Amino acid sequence: MNIAKINSTVWGHLESDITPDNSESLDHIVELQLAQAGVFEDIERVFAQKPVANIQINRRKERVQVLDSKKAYNLNIFITSMTKKIPFESIRPGLLHMDNYFDDEQILSNLLKFLPTPEETGKLATYTNASPGELLDLSPPDKFCLEMMKIPRLKERIENMLFRATFWERYQQLHQQMTAVFDASLSLKHARNFKKLLHLILLLGNFLNGQTYRGGAFGFKIASINKLIDTKGATSSTTLLHFLVDIVEQNFPIISDFLEELEDCGKAYKVPRTEINNEFRELESGLEALEKELKQHQDNIDSSDLFGEVMERFYLEATIEFNRVYLLRDKMNESYEQVVRFYGEDSVTMPPDEFFGIFKTFTTTWEKCSMDSKLERQKQERMEKQKIRDIERRTRARSGSMAKFKGVDTNNYASADQEKSIMDSLMEKLRAGNLEAKTRRKSERGRRQRSVSIHSLQTVDSVTLRAQRMLNSIQNDGDLSLAALTAATTPTTMNAITSSVTIGSEKHHHYNNKELRVSIKHDSGTERGPVSAPMVPPLEYSLLTPLTAPPISAAQSMASVQARPSQSTRVPRTRKTSKRPPLFERNLRSVARRSTISKGSAIEE
């Protein structure tokens, strides 16, 4: 509370009850009484606080970071991956002992990449003799660099170790490249079939160019062989190279072996000259650098450092193999220069990859054209076979129908090998059937013609005889009454047909009918009129009618004509589709119209 207000409160009147001659204050008196009563001891015991624990606070000190932050980050990742296989403390001893773990290109390349720079080395040099406690202030990347700094000639050591780790692989690749160029040069120079092909190309080119300035050439640039595919033929799908492939395969098959002669060019065209030269120089300089480094380790007294011992053995083996590559390079260059000059090119301006690429491109295009020609031939063969199958199928279909009538049993043929026998048999039956059908049709046509001729003769014979007999009877019986004649004949018409048949040509000729007027005496009560009768035309053959036949009366003649059937009972053959009446009926109707008896006219005698 505020001390100014205490006097007016109860707290200001606490000591007013104390006697004035008592010099001690109230607080002192009360404290004394409480102490004597042991109150303070009791209250301390009851309300005592727990003892405060002596806790030492470990403050994290800020670590020192010498390396660049980005480099430290990447190095920390590399260290983490490496410590999964070997402890951090074993990294430096492993390098000194040339452990197999460090015989790896990737690990050595990363070590070489993360080596401390001279500036970083100067900053870390202060921690070279530091105590373990002081080293705790460094980050793991800094500690790693500090450990690497303790290895003498670290950069040279790692570079030579990296050269050793990659030497054999690089040596094998270089040896293969040089061998490919060397072999391709030798095979291309001695390619006899390819030379024949070039000769053939030259002849065809001179023939095509004819009398132009390009004709009569003695040779051509070797790169021109890849332009054959650009020369189109009459059809867009045919080129000069396709034509050349067909000629070689059909007429000069031995020349096709040039593909085997140029097979090595497929490997040599992948070898750049600059790559071979650079790789050779790098291997050579690597061995020289290793030789110098080994001299630096001759006086090494550290028994834990095995760099000199291990690398000495490697140097001897690598030097022997490199000497072989050295000799191979000389042979390669010599053979390559010879083959390039052999084909009219310059080895200085034309590298191996470009030179051998010409032949690789040509062989690839040749094989493609050969495949195109093969597919085209197969297509033509399939079309020819399909045509043959179609013809055979149609032939079997026709022969199958004929076999039902001709008795061809195809079940007797057991296999497809006897298909030719089946076809021969069917064709023979088919030819025999055609001849028989033709013979049958010809016989039937002749039979038809003979029937028509005979029927015509019979018709003419019967009609002519009846007409002649009727006229004879009319002429001889002059006194016959008109009534008797009318009763016997009916008052309208008398049918008569005249027809002439020419036997040689079997053609029907129609002659003009002439009316014959006769005078007949009759009774006065009978109606008279002119009677028209057909006149028998002259025939080209004898009717063979007896001239001494006894005369008959007109009534008897007409009655016999009406009662007696026609002598010809054969019906003329007509087509089913024809709506015209037969020839005999047409003639009857025509004559009937002409021979109508005109009623009411007088009959002349």
C-alpha cells in the first residue's frame, strides 16, 4: 500500500498500544517471541522449497564453414553416399592403401572435383594441429577437406589413380577403332567383286550418257555411287540402283558378294580421326605423367602408402600394351592412305569416317533396293498364282458340272500332287463333251431341216393332188347342176394351197395365185356366180400323179376332200417363243382369202 495512506489505516495504529517507555519496536518483540516458540523453524520446514538442480545448459556453438556453401552442400551429399559403404575415418587410410573401393572412375572423379582450392587450403591450415574439441567447430565438408590435405601430393595421386581406373577400357576402345580402320582399308583395297561392280556402273553410265560430254568417262568420283538412287526410271518406284540390283542378281550373282567385302566399312565409318588422335595422345601423356609421379614416390618411407608399389606394376603392363597400339596406329595410317589414293581421293582432306561412310551408305541402300525387288517379285508371283488358282477354280466348276454327266470321279485322286492329272482328265472330258455337243446340235439341225423339207413336199403333194382331182372332176362333169355343186361345196370358199419348194436350197418360194374361171350349167333356180379356184403353178419336180385316174364327180371330190384328213400328220416345229402360226396354216389362210366365191356373179362356161 501507499505509505501516505498507512497512517489512516489499521496498520498505522498497530504500535499505538505499546507503552512509551518500551524502546523496542513491535516487530522486534513479535519476532523474538516467534523465534523462541520455534515458529520460524516450523514454517521453514513446512513450506521449504525443493533444492534447485544444477543443470548445465549445452549451448550449441556456431560451426565454422570455410568452403563455399554450394560446394559444401554437394560435397556433403557425396560424403553421405560414401559413408554408407565405408566409415568416414577410413576414407584417408583407404586412399593410402589403394583399396579396391577407390578403383572406381565415378568416386575418383568426384574426389578430384571436390578437392580444396589453394584459398580453401590456406583457411583450413589453421586447423591442421587443432585438438579434437576444436575440430568439432568444423562442418563435415570442412573436416573431409582437412583430412584430404594430410595426404601428400593428393591431386597428382588421384589423377593417376583415375588414369589407372580408366586405362584398360580406353585402351580396348582405341585398339578396336584402329583395328576397324585397318581391316576396312585392307578389305576395301582387295575387294575384287566391288571392282567388277564399279566397272559395270561405269559401263551403264557411259551408255546412258551416250554421246554427251559425260559419256566415254574413264572413271568417276567414288561418292557418285550414292547418286544412283537419285536417277529415276520411267516409273517413280524404279531407280537406276534398282535396275542395277536386278541386273546383278539375275546375270552376275557373284558380284553380290561385294557386300561381304565391304562389311568392315560399317564399323570403320563410326571412327572419327580426331577422336583416335586425341585418345592416343591422352593415353600417351597419362603414362608419361605416371612415370614422373612414380619418381616422386621412390623415397617414400611411409609403409602405409602403397601408391608407388601398385602403380609401378600398372605402369609396366600399360606401357607394353600401349606400344602395340603405337605400332597399330602406324599400320592403320599407312593402309588408309593407300586405299584412299587407290579410289582417287586425298587422305589429308578426307577422314576415315567420311570415306568409309560412302561405302556404308551404298551397301545399306543396295540392301534396301534388293529387298524392294524381292518383295516386288513375290508380289508378282502371288498375283500369278492367284490367276492360276482362279482359272483352276473356274475350270473345276465347269468340269464339276460336266463330271456329273461324264462320270469323272475326283475322289480317286488322293493328294494335291495329282492335281495336274485331275485337270488333264477334266480338260479331256470337257473337250470331248464340247465335240459331242457340237455333233449333237449339228445332227439335230440337219434332222430338223430334213423334216421341214419332207413335210413341205408332203404338203405340196397332198394339196396339189386334191386340187388337180377337183378340177378334173369339175371339167369332166360339165352337166352337173349348180345346186348339186352348191350342196356339196358350201357357198363360200374352196381352199387350195400352192407351194413350191426348191430342194437344193431348201427355200420356200410363193407363187402368184391365178384364178381359173369355169362355166357350170345349173338349174335356173340356183344362184350363179363366179367360182375362183387356184391355178396349180409349175413345179420343179414331178408330182408322180397317175394321169389315168378315173374321173370323179364334183360332189364326190368335194366330199372326199372335206372328209379325208390331210396326208401329212407331222406338225411343223416352231419355236415356243414365236406367236406366228405355222407355215402350213398361214398358207391355208392366205389361199382361203384369195379363193372366196363371189356370190351373185355369173359363172362363165
